[in-house]
Amino acid sequence: MTQFEVSKTFSSKMDAKDPLSNYRNDFHLPKDVKGKPATYFLGNSLGLQPKTTRAHLEKILKDWETWGVEAYTKADAPWITYGDSLQSSMAKIVGAKTSEVVLMNALSVNLHLMLVSFYQPTKNRYKVIIEEKTFPSDEYAIKSQMRFHHIDPANALVKATPERGTTITLGDFKALFEETGDSVALILLGGVNYYSGQAFKLKEIANLAHEHGVIVGYDLAHAVGNIPLKLHDWKVDFAVWCTYKYLNGGPGGPGGCFVHETHFSEQGRPRFEGWWGNKLQSRFLMEPEIDASIGAAGWQISGFSPLLLAPLDASLKMFDQVTPQRLREKSLQLTGYLEFLLDQIGTDQFTILTPRDPDQRGCQLSIQTHQKGNALFEHLTKAGIYCDWREPDVIRVAPTPFYNTFTEVYRFAEIVKVACCH
């Protein structure tokens, strides 16, 4: 790890030797109130727009103009296989076989579809483990699925909490599995917790859950494009994610699903089905019985919008050029530098909520304020720093390797120092 220094000169030197620095020029940067490029630390909410996005969208519009519905088969990039053409790039990012990945719907819709298949409660196995302060939509989905099965969430929903501090450890999960015995049917975790920024030990948790006969599902909204993933090798049963955060796929971009290949030929696992889940060659035959695609594609229900896939296509072409490990290396440096600078401020007005262990975090640091947190956040906003406020007292900051710089991290810390120490 680099020996950090508190100086603008040091941050400039880090930027000068950054092998990914040129990618910043490939994104549109928002402007601050003075019309200058803002410091955008909000990739954990919505990634920035690649400059090639417009051309990709205009290509779809031109195909529509030229071909009408025939663009599904006659466009240079036929719409009928557009989603399929992106699966290989997506599979590399999540560490999966191409057949295990599909792009469809939105995240929470996909979560419900996965729960239909993988949450099959019995009289003895009906509980679900989630993490404390999971993203609310995940909790809503789980609770509504439980009620659908006539199960009271008050008796069936189990929250993993830290025994000490704010980090939920592997030991906490081990203790929870021992406590719940054989009553757990499913564990559903965020790969990176949206609030604390903790990146869970996904491989170890999957192994632990499977030792107890528990299905493993991950919500990777804050993990995909952020931390290295090996879903196939880890034998995760299913996963869902969005593409508009670190993947820069645009607002409302398509969701993604992973289903491990061990579940492709299972008999008796329920699944909601629709016509787009047919194999490509039989999709337009309109037969009364489905000829289901083999793989995750079989979980598709409806057709998709090429207009939503086009921005993701633009971004994935950049991910094809850079390995997840290279992005991770810069991410560790950026976040480590931010942590170092915040520690140097030496104030009791805030603490870093995110784990200190670099292996247990991604791009995001969550800063828990102890006094005047709203005032600090407003001060940052007026200074052209785009970050995120979460009630009641947390500022989330996400330096993203594709487009953020060490100089921006330094400037952020300097503004925090002035606001807290004067």
C-alpha cells in the first residue's frame, strides 16, 4: 500500500501516475454552481454518463426510424439478441458463466422472481437471514413473500447484527446459524451494505450457509462493478443487481440476475414464466407450452427496451477494456487515501462507520457525524462536492476509480477539515 501524505502535491503525483486516469475524460462530469466540474462522489447512487452513450442511443433510434419492428432482426445489432450480446461482458464482471447471467426488468422485480424460485418455506425451514440495515426494498420484498406464504415476518425474519461495534463479522454469522439451527431456508445479503459500506465476505458466508443447508442469495446493487466477484466459483445460488450505480448504465437501467448452473435442470423448482423466456428459435412461434431457454435466460418474462440497454452497452465496452482487479487496485488506493486524510483531521465530530479492513469495503466510506452533520453536508454541497446524506447522521462518499481523482479526495478532506475545525 502506498505511503500517503497530506498535501496537494502528493495527490497530484498520484493522479499523474494513475494508469486509469484517461478514463475520466470519457465521462460527462456534472457542473457546480460556478459552472466548473463538480467533485462527484455519488457513483453509489447513479454512475456518470459515458460520452459514447448518446451515439449508442441514437443508433437505436435510427434503427427504429429505419426498420420499425423489423429492427428486431434486421438492424446491424438486431434487437432480439441485443440483451444476449451483453451477457458475456456482464458475466466477466460478476464472475459467472455467460449462461448463468441475464439482463432483465429492474432489481426489486428480479428479486421477487428469484424469491418465487428459491424461497420455498416448509414447516421446519421458513426463516430468512438478512443484515441489519439492509436496503429497505429488500426487506419489503422478503416480508411480502413471507406473507404470501402465510408466514408472519415477526417470527421468520432474522437480522444479522454485530456482536461488537458496527461490523458484522463471519463469527456473527456463525453464531447466528448455530442459534437458528435448521429453521433457516434462505440468507439474502447485500454484497456491500448500502448504509455502512461494509463489503461482506461473500465466499465464506456462502460456504457457511451451504454447510447448514441454506440457499444463498445476494443483492449486489452496491457490489457489482465495485468489488471483485466470483459468483460461480463461490456457488452462490442466485444474485440480483442494478446497472445504474457503478456500472454507469443510466437511470432506470436494466437489472441483472445470476442463477448458478446447478439449478438449471432441477425438477420441481417453481418459476414464473413468460414468452421471452422461450428459446430464441421458438420465441415467435407462439406455442401454448413454453420451450424454456436453458440457463438464467429461462427466467425472462417480458421483452426489453433496447433504449435501456444502449447506455449499459456503452459503459460495458469500457469494462471490457479494464479488468475488475485494476479497478479494485485504484479503488483501494482512493478509499485508503480518503481514510488517511480524514484520520489526520483529528476531530470528534465524526467517525468512519465503514470497516477499516480494506477487504471489507468497496469504493464507499460512510462517515457518521456526531454533531451538525446536516450543516457539514450542506457545506460540502455548496463547495461543489456531490455526496450523499442518509438519515439520521451519515454522509456516504464513494470515490469511483473510472472517473474520480486523488486530488478530488484531497479537496474533499480539506473542506471537511475547515468545516469541522473552524
